[in-house]
Amino acid sequence: MKKFLIFILLLLFVGLSATNIGYAQKPTGEPYVIGGIFPLTGYLSWLGEYKKKGSELKVELINEADGINGRPLKLVIYDDQSSPEQAAKIAQRLISKDKAIAMIGTASVPISGAVASLANKNSIPAIIGSGYEVNPEKDRFVFNTAHKTDFAVARPFQYFKEKGITKLALLMPIGSLGELGSTLARKYAPSYGITIVGEEKFDVKAPDVTAQLAKLKTLKPQALFSFCTGEPAALVARNMAQMNMNIPVLVSHGNANPGFLKLVSNVNVPIIVPAGRAAAPDAIPDSDPCKKVIAAFNKRHIAKFNEPANYYSAEMVDAIAIIAEVLKTTKGATGEKLRDGIENLKNFVGMQGIYNFSPSDHHGTVLNDMMVFEVKEGKLHMLLK
């Protein structure tokens, strides 16, 4: 009996010692399943890879730290092939077959809309990351960790105001994206004392935009706004440099990625890119409460993938973190209770900002959570924080 008691005491001592020195217990039991809908193929695949990496690493870190309520978190990922129709099929499968309690992902407005429809219909919370504007009255189960598109215009305009830039020219791609950029520019320009002196349009497949730039140059703008992403945005900047239009050019927040930075690394024009803090961790002041969160995750991301996290991985990292936090505080609530828990989440420090959701705000972040950067030598340098 004495030997048995000594054996029990030794077991207790070992267990307590493991706890005291920080060994996490491996989560057991039925996992909480989250569905990931990412464009891993198709024209949006470059975005999907970032989102997938960030999501997988965040789940790995959560499970390393004893999971959620002692249970593991499981991320089931499917490729939406950059297609709204495929995304809808995947969302239905995640709900009916994989029994996902929540969904994350998407990378475009049409794809987000397709997923949102099924999330609302089936009362399954979905936290997306795109320019999709969530209307809580109809999107009762949909949230968005991407900053509002309005922020990507209003914040740079705030910077222009601080720099005394009052005359702006618009060079917009033909199509819905260009129309949105033009609409938002005209919406916010008066608030920041900016006059739009002229507007030209171009085909994103055009080999150059020098004719449009020549017309705008005669109007003597102090800055240019071209709401486009990738090669079209790089083309605008290159043509401006060729024409000695050495004025700032504001482009879409979709350009806060390594690929675009490489495209314009040798372009000698001030290129303005709005983005979140995660786009340039070293530029974040130490006083910013998000810095520790971003720095810790970025360190692990570099170790695992040999590249830093970025604006797009941050969207999905925050989505996972928000769901995990609410599962902890609600002891595993699902459906409407999980949705309610997200709506009531306050002062949650993430990579994209400090989230304060409510029944009337399913984005959670504010204007000042969007930063303004300038591209210099292939890197983002913070101008407005």
C-alpha cells in the first residue's frame, strides 16, 4: 500500500511539474471542425495560398496550446477554383457532410456572396476575407475580417489632406472595380478637401496607358488614383515614370503582397498602397497593442514557410482566432449562439486591428485600422499609422 501511495504521489508530482514548466496537454476528444474555402487554383490562386498558409498555422498553434476547451480544432480545406459556383458546392458539403460549425475564406465579392447565402440559409457563421460589404440585416451569420473597401480610399485621402494634396486625377480600369473606385473617390473627396480634376478609363489588357496619362497630365493633378491590382497597377506606375509624372499614385489595397512589390521594385514613382498592419510588421510602433500579436505569429510563419505573413494571411488568422475565442468563452456554442458570441466580442486584439463587433457591425474594425504605405525598393514603408 505504501509503495502504491508513493507511486501515485510521483505521478502527481510529474503532472504538476509538467504543468508548471509549460507543457501543454494534447487536446483530445471530438474536434471542432472549421471549413476553409480558398482559391487554390484559378485566377485568385495567389491569394488562396496566403490564406491557406495563415489558417493552417493558426490552427496548429491553437492545438499546440491545448486546443479549445481541451478539444482539438480541425480545419477542413477545399479549393473553390476561383469560382462562385464551386464555392457554393463546397460550402454545402462543409455544412452537410463535414459538419463544420463555421466557415472561413473566400477572396472575391462574387465568391463571398455565394458562401454568405449558404451560411445565412443554414445558420452557420462564416468569417470571410474580401471586399464583400456585409449587411448585418440580411447577412445575419456573415462577418468580414478584411477592412472595408471604403477605408482603402478614405485613409489615403486623409494622408493626401495632411500633405496638402488637393487636386486628384482618376485613371480607372473599365469594369465594376473601376466604377467602385470612381464612386468612392467622389464620395470621399469633398470630406478631405480634394477636387477631382479629371477622369480617364483603360482596358486592363491594354499594353500601355500613356494616352490617358497624357490627357490627365495637362490638368496638373498633384496625385493620381487608379483602383486596380497587379499588372494593371504596375503598368500605370511604369508609364507614369516614363512620362516623368513624378506624383503619388494611389492603387488598390489588393496590391499589399510580395508579387506586386516585385513588379514595381524598380519604378521610380511614389506608389501609395493602403493595407493592414501585418503588411509591414517592422513599421508598427511598439505602443500598438497589435504589434505583439503580429510579431509572434510572423516569427512562426517565417520559421514554417520561409516567408513573412502578410495582409491576406492576417485576414484568415484573425478569422480563426475570433472563432476560437468565442468557442472558449461560450464553452463550445454553435449556430445562433456562436453567431451571438461573435457579435458580442469586444476589444479583441488581432492582426487586422482591434475588433468590436455588434449586431449592426459585422466588420468590427474602424478606419484607423487601415494603414497607408509607400512602396520603396520593393518594400512597404508606413506613411500614415
